[in-house]
Amino acid sequence: MRRSRRREDGLAALTGGEIDGFLTWRPWYRTSREITWMAVHANRRGAGVGGALLEHLAAQSAKQARYLVVTTLSEATPEPGVADGYARTRRFYERNGFEPVWEPAGWWNDENQAVVMVRSLA
């Protein structure tokens, strides 16, 4: 089995030795930290795990950076019949202080429109 290896720094949330969620990040220039991957186990969503990971990253980044940045699927991309789609992901980031700032046309591909969201650490 081939396994993907991430090279970015990361954080994990654990309960009883089990991973509830994680995020990886990388620095962008001198002012930003980009969240490159984030996931919370389905049975732990809504329990504050993702918010705690973001707050930990924000606290540890505040002295070196001014912004957290994340890219996710834009609302311009239809998700018919999807119960737990990216609308929930976007709402999660917005509840945690992120604002959509840019939809770079064609950044990913013609079917999947990206949205860049930013949170100030000031």
C-alpha cells in the first residue's frame, strides 16, 4: 500500500490515545500560516475538536504571523445530494474567524472552484 507523507508541521487532538482530529500547516512569507490539511473524525465533529486545533495554531503562530489562511471548495461549486459537504466546512471556518477573500478562477480545475479564506491574528 502506498502512503502519502506530509512534509508540513502539524497538530493532533487525542482522546485516550486515539486521534480525534489533526491539521497540518506551512508558513507563507513572513506574515501567514496556511492550513494545508484538516480533518476531524466524523463521530467527533461538532464537539469543539476543530476549533481547539485552530485556536492552538493561532496561539502558537501569533508571534510569527499576522494571518491564518485556508483554501477550500467555494460555494460556486455545486454539491447536489451531499449531506455533509463543503458548506459545513465553510461555515466552520467562518465561525472560527475566517473570511472569504478570493475565488481564484480555475485555480484547481474547471469543476472545482476554490475559495481562499483568511483570519487575522491581530
